[in-house]
Amino acid sequence: MPTETFKNLSDEKKQSILNAAKNEFSKVSFSESSINKIIKEAGISRGSFYMYFIDKEDLYETVIENQLKKNFKFLRDELIKSDGDIFKTYINIYEKLLKKVSKNKTNNFNKHILLNMNFKSDNLFIRKNKVQYKKYIEEFISLINTNNYNLEDKEELLDIIDMLTLLLIHSLVKSLNNPSEVKVRYIRQVSIIERSIKER
């Protein structure tokens, strides 16, 4: 997490640093990204960088965290538009995100996150923001229409959300090479999960 020194910067300065980082992470993978390029674009010294962040990974995690918060809001808004239908929501999100990650430049950041997704980054938001994440999840669950599903309890619903999210990420990564074929399979897999809690 960024230091208190970073948190005490003006919003404009913080955003300038995060934008510079996002630009660099959009051009190349994390391993190829350069702190020198980030600090040059942000207009800060190397010493200042290390007053704000422990290392490059700390900065990367901060940028991802900000993106995940935006993504959670997007997910919630899509659920509302789908009248609480969680399965329709995930199909709509897949189609919208696929369009975004298929574009270049600003959306390359999303593409790099997907291509470099691993257990650590996948669980980053939950691990470092447990209280905030719990609040978001509670709000999200409250918007889901469960009337047509035979669910054992809230934990089972959370497991279904996890499965849908992992399937979404996996399918988006595969879609970067063959979108039309993967889309058909993704919709079929989402339907299988939906049927499994309707027909038992």
C-alpha cells in the first residue's frame, strides 16, 4: 500500500503519478515496465517515488486496486440494469469488457491485467480491503434476484459469484485470440451454472 506521504499529496499530484504508472503498465507487462519512465512522466524524483511506494510492485498493486474499485461499481451498475439477474449481468459484462480490452492504448492496461492475472492479483482487493470488500459484496448480493434459484444459503451464492468471476476472467483472456468461438462457449458455461441451481 502507498505510504502516508503519498496519501497526503494533493489529489492532482496523486492522480498524476497513478496516471503515469497506468500509462507505463498499459504499454508493457509489469516485468518490462520501468520506474524511470514512470517518474519522468509524473515529474517526480526517484527519491520521492520511494517515499510514496515500497517498490514497483507496491505501485502496481495500488493502480490495480483503483481499477478494481471502478470495476466493482461497473459490476453493480450492470446488475441493476439487468434487474438483479446475475447470469444475464455476467454475460453483458463479458460483452462490454471484451469490446474494451479489444481496443488499444488506454485499454491495454486491462489487457495486461488479464494476461498477467494470477492468484495474488486476483485476491489483492479482498486481502487488502477486507472491510470495504465486505461492504461491496453485501450491497451486491442484496441486488441479486434469487427468486428463481434453489440456493442453500448465502455462502452458496458467494461461491457462484466466485465461479462466474473466474469464468469471466478466463474467458476474456482466451477471447483476446479467438473472440467469437470463446463467446459461444462462455455463454454456454454460464447457462450450465444457472441451470444447476434452477433444476435441482
